Amino acid sequence: MPPPRPYTTRNPVVDNAIASLVKSFGDEFDQRLLAETIVSIYRLGQDEASTGDLKLVNTALKELRYAFKIFRPYRHLRKVAMFGSARVSSRHPAYAMAKTFGRLMVDAGWTVITGAASGIMRAGHEGAGRIASFGLNIRLPFEQEANPVIAGDTKLVNFKYFFTRKLLFIKESHATALFPGGFGTLDEGFESLTLVQTGKSDPRPIVFVDTPRGTFWDPMLRFFEQQLIHGGMISASDRAIYQIARSPEEAAEHVLGFYRVYHSQRYVGDYLVLRLHRALDAASLRRLNQEFRDILRAGTAIRQGGALPQESDEPKLQDLPRLILKFTRKDFGRLVGLIHRINELG
């Protein structure tokens, strides 16, 4: 197979100028990515893109660039994305729960990201405190001013577009907690579910949080069972992707329990590498191979080992034990189930 054609402007003078422009940034791979980004922008001009299209690309790129800059110093911290209604008052029982949940997560060493507005979002920030809070605010003509906990903080990012904001919520967080809310909460919740189910994001805990006697999420969860699973729209194994909690303590346990033994994952060639906080014993490894052979490529098994050579670019994770497997990449609900089982056995 011939090598892929380089992504260029097809104008040698312009390509050389772009190469010269990026040569002082990062390594060779980063320089290539930066060059291709500039080539894409140049090609928008060649394609005679409309003013509206250019405005969209320009704003989205500026929003992402700034948000990446804000989050970069905090990438080593675990973060939970909290969603819920901006319209509930401090008297609503879910408000107190969200506030307690934020505090519990910070007590466990985590930080909290919300949409920065009032209601559940403010409650999460009140519980977490300003220092451990991040805000991703959306500019709307109503109900979306930043709450006083995060207003004016350097960790508050304002967005014009929902799609850039949603990308940051997923990219920069490690868990999703959904409190009672409206269309926006449902949108973020289904985004998290879809990305995990399709393998477009790393596995994460997704928790629907309700009050102890509440029924807010019950109709939706019944719809999942009666229509989606029984109707063959999703797999029964996709149940593992989400959990329900009826107290802030239970919600925090679901999130923290997901990372009790499991740490993170990475694909290396044909292998999926699951990094663990501690190694499993031989009996546990045998059980995993028996119970999850359906998601392993034929003739392969899960093995335990150390860091692969290709992981040398993550030196802080080198000492973590690994489970190394050839995953079929067909049933990500089962992959989440594997992680739950690892945490149980470990």
C-alpha cells in the first residue's frame, strides 16, 4: 500500500512558509499537526467558504484554544462533570444533595466542573469551593450568568457554542453526575452515554442522582429497559454504562469505586492496555478471561504485565501494573462491565 499523500495546500511556497512557521513548536509530530491545522484554514479560503462558515470555525477554534490553556495546568487532577437544572432554588432537596456531593468529591481529592450558572450548578460549586471548581458557561440571553462562587475566577470559561462546551465537559472530566434537570441536562447525559457506548471516549462512571424517594429518573430508566433494551435498540450489556444513586454518598461511591483498582486505558496498536492501581492475583485474572472471553479476539487472552515501550511518553504512569488484551471493539458496555469486575476482584 502506498504511503498516504501528505496533507498540504499543494502550493510549495505556502507549504514551506507554514513549515517554517511551526518549526519552533513541539516535536516533529506536533509540528505536523500544527501545519495540518493551518493547511485546513488555508483550504477554507481556497474553497471560498462562506463568511458564516469562517465565523463558526474561527470562534470554535478560539474557544477550544483558550479552554485547553485554562485546563492544562490541572490535567493531573480528577474531575467530575456535574449537570442539573439552573432553575431549582436552594430549597429544592436536590440542591442540598448536589452541594454535599461536590464537597464529598473534593474531600476525596477530586475537582468539580459545572456549567457555572445557578441551581444545581451553583450548589456543586458551593460544595466544592472556589479553588476546586471549574466553570464552563454558555452565553445565553437568559438564566446563564456565572454564579457568585465561580464568577471572575480564572477557571471560568465562557462559550458561544454548545458543541465546543460539550467537548470540554467530556475531554476534561473523568466522571458524569446527572442531577434532576431539563433539556440541557438530558443533552449532556445522552452525550456521555453515547460516547462511552460507541468507544469515542474512555470509559467513565455515569451516575443518575435522585433524591431518596424521588422518581425523576425512573421513567427514563424504564424507557431504557422497555424500549431500548427489549426493542434491541441497545444491548443489555449497555446497562453497565450507567448507574443510579439516591444519596450524595452513594453517587460519590459510584464515581470513586470506578477508579478503585482501574486507573485509565490506552490503545497501543492492536492492544488495549488497562492501567491499574494494583495488580490482580492469578485467580482473578483467570476469572476475567473466563467471564469476558466474548470481547477478546479469537485465540487471545488477557495478560498482566508492565508498561509497553510505546507508553514511554507517559512517565508518571510507568510503574502501574497493566492488563493487556486484544479487545474486539464491538461491545463497549461489556468493556465497562470488565472494569466493574476488575474493581470487584481487586
